[in-house]
Amino acid sequence: MDLRGKTIVITGAATGIGRALAMAMARFDPKHIVCADMDGPGAQHTADEIGGSAYTVDVGSDCAIADMIDVIERDIAPIDLFCSNAGILRIGGLETSLTDWQKSWDINVMAHVSAARHLVPRMIQRGGGYFLNIASAAGLLNQIGAASYGVSKHAAVGFSEWLAITHGDQGIGVSVACPQAVKTAMTEGMEHSAAAVDGMISAEDVANSCIEAIESNRFLVLPHAKVEGYIQAKAANYDRWITGMQRLRDKFDLPKI
């Protein structure tokens, strides 16, 4: 997809990867960028910097996403590219509360589903559109110390695959980004954790990788090059990979509860 002249929506645009996407995409002369976030003032700040508009939304609500899409398509323009970026991280294993499990599921998985549910039929009717879903390397590998995050990001990758398989020949482009640790508010204080074992990259690096993938209609976005090798090792010998992950867990002295 060529970003020039396109109407783009970015969730989680107040900070981090979402903000970096907005700033980077604005340089490609799109028609309009809508910066959406639960943090309304933060979204407005990003929008003001790029000459876009802001929308306050809780992406964990299907109704809220549906209303946002209706308003944008009615008042601004049909959406060409939907960047489903907002996500949450909950640290913990079996002790993680069911409330936090549900929040992780609603935001890290169902937000992608809701965007597609309400946009794919419209996009197909007008000849196509594009989805960028921000998942994580945890969705291809896993997340030591954060069960709900690893599981929900796996589901986000799985849904993105389904979307591309089912609607890719109807003009629906899909890219799913799977970075490892990124320097954002979410990862503050995690510089020496298992998540950052290969170091942290900037949100701007992730944004640039995503734009390259969108422009070439490439499904899998791997801002950390090492992840491809990890996926291959996992597929080649699953048992050895699990043993290796157990050793990594022990290296960081993480609890097993």
C-alpha cells in the first residue's frame, strides 16, 4: 500500500509505538491520520504535532470501536489503513487474576477482531484496505514471566493469519508486527529482564519496519532480526526450544508459580 493520500487510524497513538507510527506515517503525505487512544489529551498532543485529529476510545470495547469507525467514515473519510496498536502487559503466571486475563484478551486480541469485524465488509465493498496489527515476538515464541501477555499475543498473530488467509484475495492487506523489547512506557524498568535479552530498540525503529512492510504488502514484520532464527529453531526441535526457554527463565531467577 502506498500511504500517500490515505486515511489512517492508529490506536494507542498517545505514546510509544503508536505515536512513532503517527509521526513516521505523517511524512508520507497521507490524506488524514486519526490518533486514537484511551488517553484523550495524549492522542490530541500527537495529532496536533502532525496535523491530524484525535479520538478518545477504549479499544477493549467492541461498541466503542464500532462507534469510532462510524464517526471517522462519516465525518472524515473511508478508512484505508487501520493500525491496531494498543496493547497491555500484565506480569505474572498462574497468580494473574481473571480480571487481568480478560483485560489482556479484550485489548490484545479482541481489539483486532473488532476492527476487522466492522471494517472488512466496508473495505471489500470499496475495493480493499489494510490492517497493521501490532503483536509481539511473544506471539511467535512466548513471554517468560507474563502468561496472559504471551497467550494473548499468540492469539493476535493467529487472528492476523486468519484474516490474511480468508480475505487476502479480496483486497485486504495484513501485516503483523512482532518486535521483542521496545523502549516505551510499557517496558520501563525492564532493561535487564528476560524480555530484553537481545536489547531494546526504539519505537521509531518499529514504526519504520512496519511502514516498509505495508509498502511491500509483507505479512510478518520482525524489527529484531534474531527472531526469525528463534522461530526456525522452535519449529526444528520444539522440545529443545522449551528446554532452552526454561534455562532462560532460570537465568533471570523467575518464579514458577
